Amino acid sequence: MEPQAEEFFHRLLHTPSPSGFEQPIQQVVREYARNFADEVRTDVHGNVYAIRRAQRGQERSVRVMLAGHCDQIGLMVQHIDNEGFLYVQPIGGWDMQILLGQCLTVWTQQGPISGVVARRAVHLLKPEEKNKVPDFPDIWLDIGARNRIEAEDWVRIGDPVTFALGWRPLRNDLLAGPGMDDKVGLWVCLEALRLLRDRPLHVDLYAVSTVAEEIGLRGATTAAYTVQPTVGIAVDVCHATDTPGNDRKTQGEIHCGGGPVVFRGPNINPRVFERLEAAASRLELAIQVRGVPRATGTDANAIQISRHGVACGLIGIPNRYMHSPVEVVHRQDLVQAAQLLAEFCASLTPDLDWTP
């Protein structure tokens, strides 16, 4: 990564963005995108659009949308008991076995507050409780408050909560931390736009930082309706299957460090897939192919069926341990995904036929 792009990536990973509370990260996106976009705008839903216009002289304008969602899974404060403990409910999909024992951050109007999530110590659990996966009413967030009054001096019902943010390097260029889903996809979209800053474009390019993907693809739905793209590419994480216990017969053979993943299936326009594959060939980039025989659970699903229909593609970043505080991705997969996306966009012309 170039220094400017690396700094942006680090800022994304250190900025909270639970679904519905994406404003801080979208401010980071706006500040960065202004360095190389012709226009940056935000809609009422909170989506941020970084726009590069086609070079002058184009007979007609064709719009291409790149979508990476900025939101991450989170929690929301629902109740504060008399002892000052917080009870939470999920924003997005959570694995309760991973949540127990984690350090969390409550993002209050007065600033971030650290806390830990726990239940009674194993020594104090009844035999039937030891083998039971707890539900959200069974756990609490301890911020160190003495009582409810003290807790309410800081925390309000509805405040969002995340894992403690940040990242750490692993060996062999792997990176671990929460929120890789999908801050890496967002980074790829903006990095592709940055890589194109000095290249002529024959289409209008909209790199969109979408909101609320984790609660139902809401941002991509409204953004695609707004942009009205001819072509839409979503960039999201996908499950790496290079760890123990994964069934490669059903999930494919996907490796961290094996290159970006290009998807095939009914959610994908075959001509988009072919052009992504051709772009990778021109760059001599290794790609991995993943087949999904149904609608994907990504922004591509919403983009494809917007208005009269969109020629859709999906690029995946292999990710180990999704929706955990230790999601693992490979740095080179991100860099190559951005290069692939930039090459694809630079090759587009208004006269291309996307009809299957």
C-alpha cells in the first residue's frame, strides 16, 4: 500500500461504524475522497458518493457504481440496571460464544467508554448452565459504574457498542482485527478511484460508501436507486476456507493471500464476470473464483434488482473468522482487488452491451 492509502486504511479500522451510526467513518471517507474525486456528496440515508466524471466529449453518459459498505456489526444499549450494568441487543449477526469475555467500547455522546462483557465465573455456574450458550439477556456489559445513576451520567439507552477497535499484524502479511467486514471492501472501492485519478474515464464512476448493509442492504438499495447505474460492482469480504473445519465441497477453496475472489452465479451478470476475468488477465493477477447458486448476502443483491435492473458483479476479499474481533485478511488481496477494479473501470466504454 502507498502511504496515503495505508493511513486511510488504518483510520477506517480505528473509526466506529455500527449500522445506523456510520457518521464518524463517513466523515473520514469524505475527507479522503476529496483528494481525487470530482464531487463528493452524502444522501439523507448517510451513503457517501465519491464521483469521477467521464472525460469531456463522451456522446452519452454511462454510470458505473462501486459499492463497499462502511457499517460493521455492533450492539445497542437497551437497559441499565440498578447496579449500573448495561444490557445490550445485537446490531447485525453475532456469535455469542465469541462475544463473552471481550473488551468493548460504548460510543456515547460524551466520548468512548471502555467496558467488558461477561457472565458469572465458571466456578459459579450451575451444571446445566456450563454447556448452554447464553443469550443476550444472560450477559451484561460492565463499565465500572457503581450504580444506575452513575452509569446514566455517561450512557444513554440506544448508544452503540463495538468491539475494541484496532488491528494487529500477523505473520506473512496477514492483518487481524474487528470490522474488516466490510471496511476492506470500502477501502478497495476508494483505492480504485484513487488509482484512476490520472487515467481518462469513458464512464461516470460512483464509488459509494454504503450504510446499513448488516441489517438488510438498506444503503445499497437507496444508493443504486439514486445512481441508476448500468453496471454495479460490490466489494465485500467472503469466507476464506483455508482454516480447519471448513467444507470446501460446499464453500469453495478460498485462500487468504490467493488473490481477490470473483463471483459467478445468478446474482452476477456473465458479461461483467468475463470482463473482470479479462482485466485480471491483462494485469497478470491471480484471482479466485467462487460460485454462489443463489442471491448473495451482499450489496450486489440489492444493486442487481434496482429500477430496471443492473449488470452486477461481486469481488470478494478472503476473510477468516468473519463477525469476530479477530477477522483476518491478507494485505495483498486488498491491493490487488483495487488494481483489478481500477483496470476494469478504465476499460469500460458507453457502447458496451451488457445483455447476457
